[in-house]
Amino acid sequence: VQMSPSIIAIDGYAGSGKSSTARAVAERLGFAHLDSGSLYRAFTLAALDGGVPLDGEVIAALGRSLPIRLALTVDGFRPETAGVDVSRAVRGDRVTAHVSAVSALPAVRDAVNLILRRAAELHPRGVVVDGRDIGTVVFPDALVKVFLIASPDERARRRLRQDGKQVDPDRVQSQAMNLEARDAADSSRPVAPLVAATDAVEIDTTTLRFEEQVERVVALARKAFA
Ligand code: CDP
């Protein structure tokens, strides 16, 4: 019999630490990390570069033809477009400003979900997948589901540090407004809105050290997969 992979789903708000937590948890457990947001960002970058209309079928087809895919690396997967590593390029402000609109398109979501499910199958040992709808839509049977939250100001500070920007009160305020606008858009869309799965464990990371939040998820995983 084919073993189904062990799946850890980490969802949450923008800048709540999903990706960094998922990467560290994957490393601890010897699992692979799948960053679903990086794929939505790759589709957004391709749509912007291609100058195509905001049409799900068109953008999904563009993604298939380039193609946009997740390429296996030593510690997980990274997004590639036409064979080029785009993991840095997709973090740009222009992509961030447009990604919520692109990710609201059902055809784009189907394309991303297909890539995620195939990548998970490639890794029978297990994957840690982070995003907005992983525990609700993409892998509803995941044995471990976590929903990360943190205060908007703390999320803004983390995102500024992550982007190598200066952390001063004005920047924190405008970054927090950007994050909250994206959260509002992601939470109110009709398809796969950002919402905690009913069986997800909520972890508020506002005052947690990074190592602590990683340890909490690892502990949940060890219990679930024991
Ligand atoms: O890292 P950050 O919190 O800024 O966001 P991300 O995980 O890179 O995701 C970027 C955007 O992709 C989100 O704001 C959502 O609009 C979309 N997304 C989604 O709709 N569903 C997912 N599973 C992951 C991301």
C-alpha cells in the first residue's frame, strides 16, 4: 500500500510567521516545506510581466505554458518560472500589491492546488504547507492544523525586518495598514477565504520567541504522528 504523506497545515494572517515557522518545523522533522503563497506570487509576477488581463483562465494557462512549478531543492521546494528561480523576485512590492486580486480567481487557485498536491505526493515522508486555505481547502484531512495570529504592529515589525527595511513608527504604521488591507481582502473573498479551520490549533505568536512557536508546532506534530 502507498502511505499517504504526513501533512502539517499552517495558515494565518500576513506576516504572522507562517513561512519561517513552516520552514523551521520542516527542518526539525525532516519534512519538505511547501510555501503556497510563493506560488500565488509567481502567478502574479507572471501576469504582471506578461501584461495579461486579470482573468483566471488566462493566468492559469500562462502558468501552465511557462511553466510555473515547484522545483525540488535540498530542503524543500522553490517556485520556478520557465526554469528560473523566482523565490526572491516574487517578494517584490509590486507583486505584493496585486497578489490578493490574482489569488481570488478560482482558476488560479485550482492551478496552485494541483501543484501543491502533486508536490506533497512526491514527498511520502511528509510536508509542512503554509498559506491561507491549507487546512480548510487544500489538505482538509491534514493531521496537524495550526492557525497563527499576531498583533498587526508585531506582524508589521517582523515584515519590515524580513525585508531589510528600517523599523520606525511611521513605517510600522503604514506596513500594518498594508497587511490589514490584504488580510481583509483575503478574508472576504468568496472562494477559499482566509479563515481558521474548525479543528485548527490557534497560536498567538505576538509575544512568543521564534523558537517557542516552532517548538509548539513540532510538539503537536510529534503527538499527532506518534
Ligand atoms: O508572506 P505573506 O504573509 O506576505 O503572504 P504569502 O503567504 O506570500 O501570500 C501572499 C498572498 O497569496 C496572500 O495575501 C493571499 O492573497 C494569497 N494566498 C492565498 O490566497 N492562499 C494561500 N494558500 C496562500 C496565499
